[in-house]
Amino acid sequence: MNLTLHVWRQPEAGTPGRIVPYEATDISPDMSFLEMLDIVNERLVAKGEDPIAFDHDCREGICGSCGMMINGTAHGPMRLTTACQLHMRSFRDGDEIWVEPWRAKAFPVIKDLVVDRGAFDRIIQAGGFVSAPTGGAQDANAIPIPKLDADDAMDAAACIGCGACVAACPNASASLFTAAKISHLGALPQGQPERYRRALAMVAQMDLENFGGCTLFGECQEACPKGISIDTIMTMNRDYIVATVTEREERAEAGAG
């Protein structure tokens, strides 16, 4: 396959970027998209040019490191597929492909296709941990959990934190990511002690990180490579409302006392 790539090149944060065309020739249809970029980079290095910077790690659709807009779609044209698992047979010989980084205020560009997703880490850190204040934790299989609750928790826990939901959302909202992290613990008995405090803290941190507000547009769940449903956002909103009301009542009681 012979392709023309139009790639966003930006030397560093704060420096203006631009789209630069590259020819990707003799590309095997069985290559992944990142393997194709590897070939392009090898040729750039051989010519003494700066290779295209992009995030990657496991290349198995697990770690969530890879992330880029491919022809205007997060992770490319295949649903439920990360960029590292997208194969070049998804394109046709002679195609022109536009490759850009995630576009969100909370994801500043570091270089080329690499963005800083540290905001996600800080949201998770705000959630704290699951405590076991009464002694050693029980074995997980000693606590009966209804099948539907376990399924909901596992579906939400599938989130790999790639950021596609933010990149696809017209508001650059992180609600699907935050909701997945809140919901997968809130659905299980082990997550109950901090359930509502966790919702308050993580939503507050999400707002501090300058993500946009959620209007349930739905593009986030379409872009998510793990198919996480916006139903998790409903769960997050419910927990947040309960936590807010409970906190106000506790403050009122403390003031009255």
C-alpha cells in the first residue's frame, strides 16, 4: 500500500504546530497503524529528520497509552479498537490519512501527537483508596455479589484511560472516564465505605482540570475502544447528588449542634 499522511508536527508545548505531509510507501495491510508510523519514522531518521512523536506501550489495546485522531475520529475508523490494534487493511491503497493529537484544553500537547494526560491521574488520585478499617480485608470470593452488579463493575473497570472520550466530546468532557472510575468501585461491596466521598472528590477534581461539562451528547461512548456506556455517567450523577445533599445535611446538623 502507498499512502499519504498528513501529520500534526509541533516541536514542543507553546510552539506553533502545523500539518506536514509524508509519503508512506510499501506498507503491508497486516501492519498496525503504529507499526506503519514506525516505518515512516525509520525512514525519517535515515534522512536525518526528526521522527514523529507518539505515545505507545503495550500495543495490545490494554494500556491506553496510544491515542490520536485519525481522519477526525478517535483511534480511527474501526469501533472498539485502539490505534495500536487498528490495521492498515482498514484503509485503501492511495488513501490520504490525517493524523492529529487529542484536542482538549486539559490535554496540552507535549510534542507532535503526544499530549499530557496527567489530569486523568489526578482525578484517580482524588478518589483515594478502598479502606478496610475493621481489620484484614475479607477474601473477595467470600462476599456474595449479584451477577448484574459484578457485570456492571467489570464493564466500567474496562476503561483504559486513553482519553478518546475527551477527544471525541464536543465539550471535551471527562465525564465518561470519571464515571467509569467511580462506578466500577461503587457497584461493589468493597467500594461502599468511600462511595459518596469518592464521587464528590473525583468530580471536584475533574472540574479543576478544565474539562468541559457533559451534555450527554453520546459521542464519548461511540469513541470508547472498550464500549463503556454513558449509563455510568447516570450512576456518577446520582452518587454525586446523594453525596452533595448528605454533606449539606451533615453541615446543617453540625451548625445546629
